[in-house]
Amino acid sequence: MTVLDAYERKILRELQRDASQTTAQIAERVGLSSSPCWRRIDRLEREGFIQRRVAIVDRHKVGLNAHVFVQVKLNAHGRANLDEFAAKIREFPEVLDCYVLLGSVDFMIRVVAEDISAYERFFFEKLSQLPGVQEITSTVALSEIKATTALPI
């Protein structure tokens, strides 16, 4: 495992805050000159610390007002074919995150949709049609208290 120094941690915090900054801007904020800062960013990218740079879009402004957390329990046959379920879930653009869990349910899924009617269509036409699904529990988020993609580095 590569150990990150204080500058690299600062660089990662800056990139998480705003990845559109220039190398010169980041260098100034972390206390380096541009060339050493660029080399560190390059290494962090090559070594996979930085997986990609993206824009975070406001889901409400693009009409995705329903935010639903879904727990899925598979039957015994379905649990024997977790890879098949996972492959199908990856195909659904409505699914933002999907995690395999230990406990009483097998998957936790985060879904966005235009509204509850659109989620209902997703539920009946896609999610509930997946092979091996035994039980689905949907919880609608009413409001967002905290949402971040920044890791506490």
C-alpha cells in the first residue's frame, strides 16, 4: 500500500472539492509549485487513487425528484446466482448504487426516478422481474440532510 504524504492528501481533498481547478490553482492551495503538484496528481491518477473526474449534477434540476432506497432479498436460487442479479442491476440507469449486504437482506440499492409513478414503473417492469427476487422493500427519502462524494482524507 502506498503511503500518502500531507501534500497528496491536500491535493486529493482539493480535487474532491472541485476537480475543475487547474494544476496551478491546486498547487497554490496546497503550498506547492505547479510542476511538483502536477507530478503528484499524475502519480495519484496512475496508481488509481483518482479513479475519474466527474461533474456532480443536481438531480432535481434534471427532473429526478424521487430518491428511493431499496432492499432486495433473493430466494435460495437467486442467492446461488448473485452474479446474474448484479449484472442485470448494472444495466439499469435508475440505479445509482448497489451493495451486497450481510444480514436479513441481500442488496441495498439507491434509485432515482422522475417521480413516484416513474419509480413504480421501474419497480414493476424491471426490478421485480429480476430472477430470484423474493422480497423488495422500498423506502422513499423525503429530504436530503447530507450528501457528499468526498472521502474524509
